[in-house]
Amino acid sequence: MAAQDGGVWLVVGLGNPGPGYAANRHNVGFMVADLLATRMSGSFKRSGRAQAGVVEGRIGPPGPDSRRVVLAKPMSYMNLSGGPVSALRDFYKVPVERIVAVHDELDIDYGTLRLKLGGGDNGHNGLKSMTKAFGPGYHRVRFGIGRPPGRMQVADFVLKDFSSAERKELDYFVDRAADAVESLVRDGLERAQNTFNT
């Protein structure tokens, strides 16, 4: 899906609201959204249209190649993300294929990125809620967090903070994920995949 025709994109970082969750593995989507907001010189404000924090801005250099973007962080808790995203989609009139979900992914090694359009939810409650709300045909920027060690339950693993070893590289990986989102919106999926699906 090329990105050349000037419509608005809705980029959604998935996570849970509140300071207790802020550094969890499950909140890496929020971390990427926060960095993108900084790059766009914006700060999240509560939307009057949805239970979400929103930043409106542009990605790319000034001029015809820049893209209008709405960044969003649903404030409904992860497993209810579909409601706020659907409300924003309706308000900004964003087609489903211009929605990008940025989320943690268990089945990918820590720090690895995978970009794709459509597909299943792989047990991810944020994706499950979004797909239930408006179907699976949105883009995903999947940020690998790896599998839980030993017999740790998945729910415990994703709701724990990144380890001290992981935190040493976390800023770099979040930065790279933000680059991937910008490339996807600006250059289209295929070019972004060629660069970031390593």
C-alpha cells in the first residue's frame, strides 16, 4: 500500500495507562508513540472524541512528501483499545489500511522489528480488540520482546518492566521502531519492510 495520496494516517501506540505500567514490556507501543510525538514537536492531549491521548502533526520533510498523522495512545487499557481507535478512525475518516498499530510481540526476539499489513492477533489483546472493532486490515509494527523465561506466565512477563540488560538497548530499539513507523507512512510498506524486517 503506497503512501502517496495525501490522506491522514492514524498511528496507534498500544499500552496501558498510568505510571505503574509505564515501563512494562506491554507498553513499548506507548514508548514509540511518545518518541514520535517528540519528533513531531507535539505533546499528547486528551481527545474530546475518544478515550485516548492524541497528537496531530506531520511526518517527513516540509512539502508535498510530508504526511498528515494523528498519533494516539488509547487510555482504555490494552484489552479495550478497539473502542477508542474506532472512534478516532471515524472522526478523522481514516481508512483501515491507513491505521498503524505499534505493539509488543512475544514470538520475535527482543528488539527485532517486523512490519506487516493485516493478519491475526497472535493472542495480543490490544490487536484482538482492534480487529473486533473494525477488522484485521490495518498495518502492524511488531516490536519483539521475546518469550518468557522458564515457566513464567505470559501475562506476568508482559506486565513486568524490561530487564536491566534489556534497558541498555531499549532506547536504541525504540528509536529504530519510530524510524520504521515514519518509513511506513512516508515510503509505503514494501520499502519499510526492506529496511526494517531484518
